[in-house]
Amino acid sequence: MVSKKRGEPSPTSLARAERQRVAAEEGARAMADVERKSAAVRTNMERLRALRQAREAEQAIAQAALPPAAKKKRKASAKRTLSPRQAS
């Protein structure tokens, strides 16, 4: 049997180590990208929330400035008469 020297890594283990290193770097880049995108989404949500709240506040002020709406009177409707067919 041929024994390997413990000091020299095999080409297979070198390739595996390189793939693991590349995968770790790509994973770190992907996580940073996800975090950057989620921060942008949160910033946009805060901006939109502020705009919506300002618009709702303006609408509430405008609604409060209007006089209360007068209630509409219902028309007195004539009673319906039933036809002979409907009466039976």
C-alpha cells in the first residue's frame, strides 16, 4: 500500500476547500445583499407610512371643517296595491 504524507493535502481536498471558501464568500455577499434590500424596503415603508398619515390628517382636518351633513328626509311612498295574482 502506498501511504500519503500527512503534510500534503490531496488535490481533491484542495478543490473541496476552494469550493467551500467560494461558497462562504458568495453566501456572505448574498446575505449582505438581502440585508441591504430589506433595509431599503423598511426605509420606503416608513416614507410611505408618513405620507399616508399626513394625507389622513389633512383629510380629518378637512372633514372636521365641513358642517355636519343634514339628514335626508324620506319620501312618503304610496302603498302598493297587490294585483289579483299576487294576492292569492
